[in-house]
Amino acid sequence: MRNESNRHEESAGDDVFAFSLGLLVGGLFGSALALLLAPMSGREMRHRVRIFVESLPERVEDEMDPASPTRQFIDRTRVKIENRVEKAQHDRYARRVADAKQREESASGAH
């Protein structure tokens, strides 16, 4: 029961973070779209876009800090995916072994 409670809390935390991340990404795309559609000179727009693009590496670097919520979310997700792939590989191997054993038993029982 305790594991279910922890899973539920972790899932709820991931849901809130995913929603927040969606808001952030939506805000960035909305801002970029507003810049492109706003009535301004081409020179001013290019200047704003250049400033935005130049600031992206710093923004991404801040989010990739191991203590950042984004990085922690990515790391947790990667570990979950790796665990599921490992389990699927183990299950596949176990199924093959069980099938081989069943074929062996069938062949030895037929003689």
C-alpha cells in the first residue's frame, strides 16, 4: 500500500511539473509568435529575435543544472524508461527460456 501511495504522489508531482513545463513552452512559443506578428520594422524584429536566440544557451544551461526541476524530471523519466526496457528484456528472455523448456519437455515426453 505504501508503494502505491508513493507512486501516486510521484505521479501527481510529475503531472504538475509536466503542466508547468507545458505552460512555459507554450509561453515561449506564444511570445515568439507575438514577436513575429507584432507590427514592427524588420530591423527591430530581427534584433529582438537575435537577442532571444543568443540568450537560449544560458537559459538551457540553467535548466540543465542537476538541481533544477527540469533536469530532475528528465533524469527520473530516463531511469523509469531504462527500468521498463530492462524488465521487458528480462520478460522476453524468461518467455524464451520457458518456451524452450516446454518444447524440451514435450519432446522428451513424446519418446
